Amino acid sequence: MRQVVLTTLVFALCALPAFAQDSDGGGAAAAVQPPAPPRAQEAGGGVIKTGSEWIQNIVQPDPQRNGFYAVLGSMPTASGISAGPGYRQHLFGGRAVVDASAAAAWSRGYFGQATFEVPHAIGEHVALGAQVTRQNFTRLSYFGIGPDTIEADGTNYGLKNTDYAAYTTVKPQSWLTVGGRLAYSQPVSIDRPRMSSLPATQDLFSLATAPALIDQPAFLHSDLVVDADTRNYPSRPTSGGDYRVTFSTFSDRDLGRYSFHRIEGEASQFIPILHENWVIALRARVASTDTADGNQVPFYLLPTLGGSRSLRGYDDYRFRDHDLLLLNAEYRWNIFGALDGAVFYDAGTVAPRFGDLDLTNLKTSYGLGFRFHSDHSTVFRVDVGRSTEGTRLLLNISDALKPGHGSFSIPYVP
């Protein structure tokens, strides 16, 4: 009963403003409206807007265009600024597309993927695809398991893995998406970190405190996502919301000790004020992990908090455990042209059991940020987050409350 009550409260935090907005009887369907015109302050353009649009055309090119493009920020949290090339080619008269990209971050490793997709496999509503991913992260953070870990116990480790996936996406409505993936991951390699000022995870932790630190199985893993999205602009929303539920499973194919499944719920809502010159942005996320008797969750697949998309005043991957609760709130306003300001407040916690999650003793952070953007996309974001563990400067190229994250990925990305 406590689990049901907590989940209801978390989703209500974001859902109630949406119902208030649509109280004229329009409901969810009324939220899907033609895009609002650009803000009055943006009409004159300016140097920042021109520069933002130029960057956007490089890093977010028209998906219907063939050829090379630039890849920025495709690596997980804590990888720093990453960059690399991408190439896209449409085949068979546009009925299929091949896309390959790679990115590297200084001293943090590299990431590469190749995708083959049939975007309109069955009419206009069903897409099918296959993807292979190779990643080598040379420095990821680990502080232990639980909400009361100590910052001084921070360590680093390296992780390599190759993943093969097939996926399908169904869009019965423009605002509703149902997606599924089935993937096979080769055994992960946990290595000693490179160019790290912190101790190696292998030196301070053991199998008891970092499950699967030494022995690594291959995984057959899958997920099912149901997503209702009424945001006006996915990369820079000023109205609407996104509500999604994800079911994931990881099956240990070698050792029989690390199988588990997870359910996650996420809700975000964006409330415009004064013709979208001010926006209140809210997000809530919960995750619950369950294992069979005798099984554990590998430490690198436990739900995690910390960093530029969760608790911005804490280190990346600062807290992790089987279950997670995250709440974010932002007040955004237009400063001039293509520059927005934001003040934010983050709160969250992790726990070994879902029933232990509650709204007391949350880890909190707050801060100030700036967003450089085109009319419809966030191009560059700067946040300064403050917590009991210090102040952090964060740089990113996506919206701070962008729905979805790396729960299907290896490692789990907050």
C-alpha cells in the first residue's frame, strides 16, 4: 500500500498542473496544439540566436539529409564534453536508413554505434531497427551502495562492453509511443581507471560491496516503454508534458546470479506563464528493482542519482541502490533573445526497498543556470549546482529535464 501511495503522490506532483491547464475540458487531446509562435523577445534574432541556430544545424541536422554530421554529448554522464563524426544514408528510395556515429571524450573513453532502421515498416506508424553499440568508458565513479555513502569513499573504474539490439516503435497517435527492445550484451569488462586522481574501485570495494565487480556474465536484456508526450518542442519545451513507464529485464546467461527486472515511472510537466516568457518545469521519477532469490544486481546497473540530469549539486553517480526517487523543479525566464535563465531545486534518494522511499531525508541541491537556444532547441546549457557536498559547474547540450535516460544502457545512466 505504501508503494502505491508514494507512486501516486510522485506522479500527482506533475499531473495536477497539467489538469489545471486543461480544465477547460480539452483534456490530453487539447494539449496537442500547433506550435506557439516564437517569443516576442526572440523576434529580432541577435548574435546569440544566430550562433545557436548555426550550432544546432551542425549537431542536430535534418534527419532526412544524407551525409556527415557532427556528434556532441552522446556519451554518458561524467564523460565530459565528447565529440565525433556521424554519417547517415537513406536507402531504397528512403524506405530504410543506415546511421553510424562515434564520439570520444578526452581521458574518458569512446562510444560508437551503427543502426539500420526501416522507419515505416508497417504503414506510417511502425518502425523496425537493429543496432550494435561499442563503448569504452575509462573513468566512471562509484561511492558504494545506499543513501548514506561517504563522498570520501569515491573511486573510479573503467567499463567496456558491446551490445546488439533489435527494436520496434509503434505510434498509434502522434502523442503516444510504444517501444520495445531486445538485446544481447557481451560480458562487461571492469577495468582499472585511467588518468584518475581517485583510487580504483577494485582497491576499496569487493564483491560484497560492489556485486559483479570481478565476475561478469553476458546479459539478454529487454525493455518495453509506453510514452505519452504532449510537449510542444521536445528539445526546449515551454508547454505540455511527458509521461512514461518502462519495464526492463536483465537475464544472466552465464552465472545465474545477476538476473533482475526493473520498473520505472517518469512524469514531467511544463507550465507557460505570460506567453511562454516564464515557464515552470516539473519532473518526478521513481524506479524499483526486483531480483529472484539468490540473485543480485551488478553495481553498475543499480539505479543512480547525481550529476547534470538529476541531483546537480552532487557528483555524477553519487548515490545508487535498488530503488530510486527523484524530484526536480525549475523556474525559467527569458533574459533576452536566445538566452534563458533558470533557478532550480532537486531532491532525491535511493533505498534498498521500494517501501523505504519517502519524502523525508531527501538529498537536495539548488542552483542557477543559463540556456542558449534556437527557437525550438536547447543548444548549450550551463548550471551551477550547490549541495552540502559543495558547488559544481555543469555543461550540457540538452534540456535539463529531458525525459528518458540510460536505464536500458550498460551502465545505468542517471
